[in-house]
Amino acid sequence: MQLFFYGTLLDADLRRAILGAAAEQRLVLRPALLPGYRCFRSSHGDYPVLLRRSGGRVKGALATGVDRIGLLRIGHFEGEDYAPAQSLVIGADGRRSMAWIYRASVPEPVERQTWNLRAWQLRSKTRLLPQVKRWAGGFGADSLEDSDLRWHVRRRLRDLADLSED
């Protein structure tokens, strides 16, 4: 199973806060591109929103090594308005493969400017990181039934988790 990280999950400190240090160490990240999309800054806050755009591409990382609990934690972090979906990605070696991406489940208004990780790290990371650490410290779900995810996200995560056991 592969996940494609394109936004705040590219930040190692944030990933560590969400997944925990041991799970973060198990991750293998490789540079990759998501064709057919562009990444814009949300009009509602400093976070990325993927929009389909012909000829577009989004730089990110292909992640392997996420376990079932990691999927739950990422799903909880992404929230009820984002759901996993499979999409084609292209690795730095040119190899094409399918990966899971999180994208808005309903159309979201965006600003004209593209979202930028470095700008987010300078603008918003210091505010968000302590909140995520507090939340992650109290997160104890160990199954999809225990989490507070919406049913459609839960169903997709269950499919993802089943794939991770293969």
C-alpha cells in the first residue's frame, strides 16, 4: 500500500506528531508526482486543496510503511471533509503506480495562489504543531469503529487497511 503526501504531511515534525516517532521511522518516502492536479491554498485556512487540472502536476512523496493505526491517525487528522481515493502517481524513476491520496470530498473554495510547504512552515506550522501534539496524545482509537470518522471515510479506510495486510 502506498500513500501520496502532497501537503502538510510532507513535514517530518507534523508526521511524527500524528504517527508517533516509531511509526515515522518505519516510513519510506520517495519523491513522486501526482499528474492531472494542482495544489492551491484553501480560502478557509492555510492548508492545501487538490484540484484537477489538465496538464497539472503536484510534487510530493510516495509513502510506504503506514500501518493500520497510522491510517486511522492520518484519517482523523485529515478530518471529515477529506477522504482517501486512489490515483496514479509517477515516481522519480518514472515508474507509474497507484497510491492513495486525501482530497476534499466536497468542492472547496481556493485562493488563486498555489499552496507552498515552505510558506506554510513559516506561517502556520508553529501554531498547528502544538495542537496536533495535544490531539495525538489523546488519540486512542485502534479500530475503525472507535474513531470519529464519517462513514464514507471509514469505509475507504477499511478498504485501505485490508490492503495493508496483504
